[in-house]
Amino acid sequence: MTATAAGPATDDRGRTRPRRRWWQVVLALARRAFWLEIRSYQSIYRWLFRRPRVPTGAVPFSYHQPVLAILIVLLVVSVVELVVVDLIVHRWASVRIPLLVVGLWGVVWMVGLLCGMICRPHAVGPEGIRVRSGSEIDLSVPWDDVHAVTRRKRVRKDKEPKITDDGGMRTLHLRIGEETTIEITLERPIEFRLPHGRETVERIALYVEDPGGFMDEVRRHIG
């Protein structure tokens, strides 16, 4: 999205978007943080009781393996850091307690992030395709809105935007480890609610660990 000093903000197709005031931005960020926190605890609950969020009759497809080792390492480092800091400041309760609270919150947040990816997989079922990205993105794509599903491996840099104009089609990229393996082309532009706001896209590129199995399950429903 681009903006000029004299006029309203526009997107990459030149469409005008209303400017948001600073308090609207702060409110949106606070709302996003709140729901991310709630979903994090929900994901931990689902993981503990083995209740993944998969629609009835649908087949789940995971996407967390490429980042699993990194997240586990970060989690272990956070736990070690929490213990070390607590040992250093244990004599000063006024310092120890706030640091302990923040440290524990950080560990729980990381556990929730990992559980969100594990318990909210992509899914292919009778109603269509559910596209997920942790606890923040959950898109329902009915079969009537699917034009084609293609197995295509693409590697893009993380610094590139999640939404691009590829070949004249507005594409949402949900990368894992800078990579996507499946592309869903929609019958028409569809508006989805994303963490930063509503976006209209014509194609969704996502990462699936088992793209072959994903395509086989898609063929069972659309031939």
C-alpha cells in the first residue's frame, strides 16, 4: 500500500482506501492482541485434550514441521533464560515477581503459538477447503468458489508482502519457511478477513507438508 502527503492511501491497484486515525490503529492492534491471546489459550487446551480444530468429515493437513525445531529451540532457550534470571534476582522480590510473570507469560505465549499451528491445520472436506495459519488466519473456501487447485512449489523471501499482484491476480501467500506448495485459484475475487484488515484476493498460495495427499483429497471432491 502506498500513500501520498496530499491524498488518501491507495493499494497496489490504485484503489483509494480511507485513512485510519491513530486511535483506530491502536484499537485495532489491541483487539488483535486480545484475540490472539485468547486463541493461544484455546489452542493449548485443544492440544492437551487432543481436540484439533478440523471440520466434520474433513481430512487435516499439517504445515508446522519446517518451523517446529526452531520453535522448540526458542521455547527451551526461553525456559532456561527464565530460570537463570530468577536465580539472579531471587533476593529482590520487587524485581523478581514482575520478571517472573513476564517470563512465564512469554513461555506460555510461545507454547500457544506452537499449539495453534498443530491444532489448526489446513483441511479438505465435503464443504470445501479450510486454509489456516496458526491462530490468526482461518479462511473457509467452499467448493463453489474454487476454480482450480494446483500443486506448485514457490520459494519467496519473508520480507516480501503477504499479498502480491502475480500475473494480474491478487494473491495471498501463507508461507512456511519462505515456501508454499499449493495454489488455490478462486472463481472470482473474494474478500477475506485477515489480521490486518479485510482484503480481496483471487488466489491463495499455502504450504502443505503433504501436497500429494492434499491434491488426492481435493480430487475426491472436485474430480
